[in-house]
Amino acid sequence: GGIISMSLTGKEFWTVVHGMGLGAIFLLSFAGGLAGLYSLRPEWVTVAGVRERVMRLNIGTWVMAVAAWLTVITGTYIVYPWYRAKPPEGLAALTDYPRYYLLSVPDLAAWHSFAMEWKEHVAWFSPILAVAVAFVVWRYGAQIAEMPKLRYALIVLFVLAFSAAGIAGLFGAFITKA
């Protein structure tokens, strides 16, 4: 058997950082943050337990917010310009120019016109909502345990932030496959 060599181009490296690296951090911090928000109830934990959970929740929600911002920034300013690069005049094979390739194949055009539009625009809601949750957790801390309506509102915003990013990530995977 020979030695198997694996290397990434610059584009592939940034695509991995954008989707899998930052996406994994985002996913893990979401799972921890959601569990932390859901369980932040005075009937379930002691006063000391609430303080400890709020400290972890502060870290987790800010990590999610930062990961969301880094994901949309790397996607918008590093990965997406490669996606929309214009091919030279008269080039027949468009496979190295994803936007133009998708638009040139009728069965694939919706991947650009709908899925990529979602990724470009709606995904920006994710970091905005994640920062809103992180800020409220930082500002109100342990008081959230005594305010069930606020806790539920934070859970809804957190899930919306995750959903916007999750759908964008899923579309990204499908666009890459197409």
C-alpha cells in the first residue's frame, strides 16, 4: 500500500473553517446554551447552582454569538466571492464558477435563486439574534431564573438564531453537492 496524501487548497481550507469549524463551535454552543436556558429554573437548582449555570450560560451564549459572526463574515467576505466569481468570456466549462454553473443548468438554478439567496441574506439574522440573547443573559444573569417569560423569549430567539444558521448550513452543503 502507498501513502495516502490529503491536502486542501486555500478555498477548501476556508470552506472547511467556515462550515465545519465555526459551524461545529456554533452547534455545540447552541446545544449547551439551550440546555442552560431551559434548565435555569429556581425549582430545579439551588441558588449556588443558578449562579454557576449563569456563568456557563454567559460564556456559551457569547461563544455562540462570536461563532455566528465569524461564520457569516468568513462566508460573506472569503467564501462567497469565490462562489460568485465571473468566468472569462467564452469559457464552456463552468464547473469552477459555481454561481454561473448553477444558473446554466435549469434543474439546478433554484439552488442559486432560492438557497443561495437565503444564505446571503437570512443567515445574517443568526449572529444578530445570538448577540441579543447573549446580551440579555449578561445583563440579567440569575434574574432570568425568576422570570419565566423572559427565559422563554430567550429560548425562542436562541432557536431562531440556530434555525437561520442551520438552514443556511444545510443549503450550503446542498449547494456544494450540486
